[in-house]
Amino acid sequence: MSVNGHPSASPDPPARSSLLEPAPGERWRLLRSRIWTGVCVACAGIVLLPLFSILLYVITRGVSGLSTSFFTHLPVPVGEPGGGMGNAVVGSVIIIGLASAIGLPIGILAGVYLSEVGRRGRLANAIRFMADVLSGLPSITIGVFVYALMVVTMHRFSALAGGVALSIVMIPTITRTTEELLRLVPGHLREASLALGVPAWRTTVFVVLRTAAPGIATGVMLAVARISGETAPLLFTAFNNRFWSFAIDRPMASMPVQILTYATSPYKEWQDQAWTGAMVLVVLILFLNLAARVIAARSMGAAR
Amino acid sequence: MDRVEQAPIEDADSTSVVPPPAAKGTVPSPPGPEGLGSPEGPGSRRGDLVFSSVTRAAGLFLLVLPAAMIFQLVRASHLSLSEFGLGFLSSTSWDPVRLRFGAWPFIFGTVVSSVLALVIAVPISLGVAIFLAEMCPHRMRKPLGFLVELLAAIPSVVYGFWGIFVLVPLLREKVQPFLGEHLGFLPLFKGPPLGFGMLAAGIILAIMIVPTVTSISREVLLAIPNTHREAAIGLGATSWDTIRHAVLPVARSGIVGAIVLGLGRALGETMAVTMVIGNRPEASISLFEPAYTMASVIANEFTEADSDIYLAALSEIALLLFGVALVLNLLARWLVRATKSRVEQRA
């Protein structure tokens, strides 16, 4: 602090050059600062190691099994060459479609409620809080819940139950992103519409939601990315199926469950299939995440 | 189903809700349609009512859901609740053949693996969060944050798969022999190097909760107003002193919230843990031994449960897991929210 050359701070003023140098205690503080900065940088490096290791393994091991038959053929018994997990790919698409059909309307409407109707009210605060809490709950317990709710009453595993379980996983996320994006819509758009005599609900749907649509689309992509890898809620809802199945009231195969089955099997051919499946899943999820980023960045740029 | 009951009750309320009387946000309250004499007549007012009721019903769904989950889980597990009572928590026998069930090995496995994950993940996550919020050059901030978030995007089953083929062999051939040789006198590191076991589960969990702890801590750090930092720097503090004495103390309870949230994640994580923990229902102090967690036993045995009481016991474990995670998440969210609003008020 005496570096600034206050006369009373240093009774015996040394040469100018040493004034600019830190005092002995100062040097230690600077060094300590450097060390901790280094530690933080190292942490950032360490954290990326598993990410790169996983991506590397999944891609190098998975790419060799990639072929059209992977997407079009049924799984074959051990020992037989070829085969794929086409039924699991289709099953995943159907189950995710069901989950979206249930989860998106509820999630988006709840987000609209938080941003446009309830706002700062007590009920809205409670819902907002619960949405945050729900997004952190173990997905396996959602599976048990849906089992008790649907599988027990319908007396069989079904793709529909899987869809319901995944919709519960996605609703809180969708709600919160929708709310946050609707809040970004400038108030004067609402005012202009209301001033023209447009009813509030039409203003919300055709002005506010429309303006926020690209952002909501990215939120939807992220939510779909999240549920497409979920395994635990599907284990005892959609279960698994070795054959082609398009009936939503029957058990259905899905990519994550199929990967799990093959990955934990002792057979090399199945493990190879699992790597390929994992690669397809990871690439899909990376793509959705990246695309969501790009769209978000672009629509933010357009809004300014 | 809610909306039918809700519409008449909210009738009187919604006129005051649509144009909020005390909207603190940036949006000034729009004039109510009826105030200006809506050109579309009473029809549009009904539209508004229906619309707000429908959205409110969707919102209420989120409030009802946890209650419904608890109700269903209690109902599914009542056989076990009445049969074993509180002894379920402390009993160590898990014997589907003789229909005796106790959850202690699973509770133990869940707690130990999660705590181990926290011990590994928290320092690293805080380092990354501090780096991202306080030190990182502006241009690197977004890509690095994205990469950390990608860790959260990778599916659990892929983590488990990677664990089986990369992490477990690494532990078995390199890490565990090394630890056993040098720290083998500690009971933590006793036993043969199997690879599969508590240590593998803890490490996998640590990797999986890093994004949660990092992103929430970073959020809290970024919410702290720059005046704190400027004041410290103005007093001649180094950049680390600034973080240590002017930023971290203010962020403390929010960071604790982030850690609790990470703990909640770790407790409920299922597939990756199931694939590497070895799945043996024994409570052993050694990290080298196989163990079992609550989530894993549900995942492995739920579809194989061949008796009602077996299924009820598994449901009770799910109920327990759900209850603990619910409490932890409530606590964590409250901490994070309280910190952020306190900091924002002060700003």
C-alpha cells in the first residue's frame, strides 16, 4: 500500500525502482494468488479429461459397428453375425414422441402460467420452487411411481408408461426454460398488442409465445436430449422387447435399455453393438445440445 | 381434471392476477381488457379466463405431482412398512427367499458412495466454478461452460459402460494396487483390487455431479455484485484475496446449496453406479469392496421381485430415496435462492 509513495508509510524512502517492487509480505500474497489461480486452471483441465476420454472411447469403439443394418435389423442371438438394434431405435423415437406429446403441452402451459399469469404470486412462487425441486429428483423413483400408477393397473409393461415416466422427467425443465424465455420478451410487445384491443390470451399466444418460439424450441431440444439417454425410468415401465413393436400398450425396446443389456453382457459381439449404440446416442445428444446453442445464439442476436 | 374444479374458484381472483397490482419486474402492468372496454365483448374475457385456468391447471400439476408420487409410493410399500416397521432401516439381511428384508446395506452404500463423490467432486467443481466466474478470459467462458455442461448431457448408461471398460480396469491394474501398497494400513484401502466396487462408484458419481455443483456455484458467484470485488481490489487485495475474502464468504450458503444439490444427484443416480459398484449387499468400510446402493437394488431387482412383500420392500426403498432426495432438494433450492435474493437486494 505504501507503493504509491506516501511519505509517512516508508520512513526511509528507498530508490524509486524498489518502490515499485512489492514488499516481502506482498510477494508471498502475489505468489499465493498465482498458486490458487493455477489450482483453479488445473481443476478446469482435470474436469475435461473424463469428457474427452468418454467421447474418444465411444467414438473409436463404436464407429466400426456402424452400418445401415444397425438401424434396420433386429438383434440376433449370440454367435450369429450381423443384426442391429433397429427396434430399439424405433422404440426410443416412439417413447420420446409420447413423452413429448404429454410433457410439452403441460410444461409449456405451466411456464406460461409462471411468466404471464401467476407472475410473482404466492402460487406461482410455489410452483416455480417445486419445478426446480422436481428436476433434481431421482429418475428411478419416477419409474417406480409410474409402475405403481400404470403398469400395475394395466397389468403389463407398456411404451405408454415409459412415455409418461419420461414426460415427468422433462416437464420441470420445460416449464422453467419456457418461463425464463417468456420473461425475455420485451413488455412493450405485450402493451402494443393489448392496446390494440387484443385479448390477453391471444396476446400471450400470438405475440409473446411466438416471439419466444425459437428459444422454446431450444429448450425442447435440450429436454429431448436429456430424456433420450434416460434408462432408469424405462426399466420397469417400457421394459424391453426383442422384436419389432409399434403398439404403445405393449413393452417396447429403447436405445438406453438395449445398450444396458448389451453392455453388461459377457459377449464381445453384444458389447460391440452396445458401443455403436452408445455412439449413436452420444452423437445425437451432442448434436441436439450444439444445435440448441446455435439457435439460441442466433435468436438472441435477432432480438437485439 | 384440475381445471374443471379450478375454473369457478379462480373466477374472482384472475381479474386481479392478469394485470398484477405490484409487478416488480421490468414489465409494466398492462391495462386490463375490461378497463378499456374490450372491443370483442364478453367473449374475449371468457377466453382469458379459460386460458388462465388452463395454464394454472398445468402449473398446479407440478405442485400435485410430488404429493401423488409420495402417495403412490407409500401405497406400494405399505405391506413392507407394516411388516418390518422401523427395523427395515437397520436390518442387514436381504433375503428374498426367506422374505426378510432390511435396507441397511443399501442405505450404507448410497451414503458412502455419495459422500465419496462429494469429497472428490466438490473441490474440483469449486475450482472450475471460480475459474469460470472470476478468472476465465471472456472468450473462453462460453465454450468451457458448454464443455462442462456436456458432462451432464452424457447419458448415465454411457458413463457406466465407460466405467466398466476404462475406469474399472484402470483402478484394478494401476490405482488400487498402488493405494493398497502405500496406504494399505488404512481400513479404507484393504482387500483385493477388484476394480468393481465402492471406489469406482464414487469416482463415476463424482464425474457426474461436477456439472451440477459447478454450474450452480458459478451462478451464485456471478450474482455477487462487482462492488464487492472492486472494494477489495481498491484496498490492494490480490485477485485470490479478493475471491477468498470478498466473494466466497458472500456466496457461501449458495455454494452449500450447490453441494447439497450435487449430493441429491449422487444419491439418486442409478445406471452408472449399478454397472460399476459390484452389487453385493454388504456394508464394508473398505472402498475396494463391492457394495450396493438403494437406486441400484431397485433397478436390478424390481422386475424380478416375485412376491408382494419383495416388491413392497423395493418400493419402500424407493420411497426412502424419494423422501431423502426431496428434502435435500428443498433445502438446496432454498439455500441457493436465499443467497441470490440477499445478494441482489444488497446490490
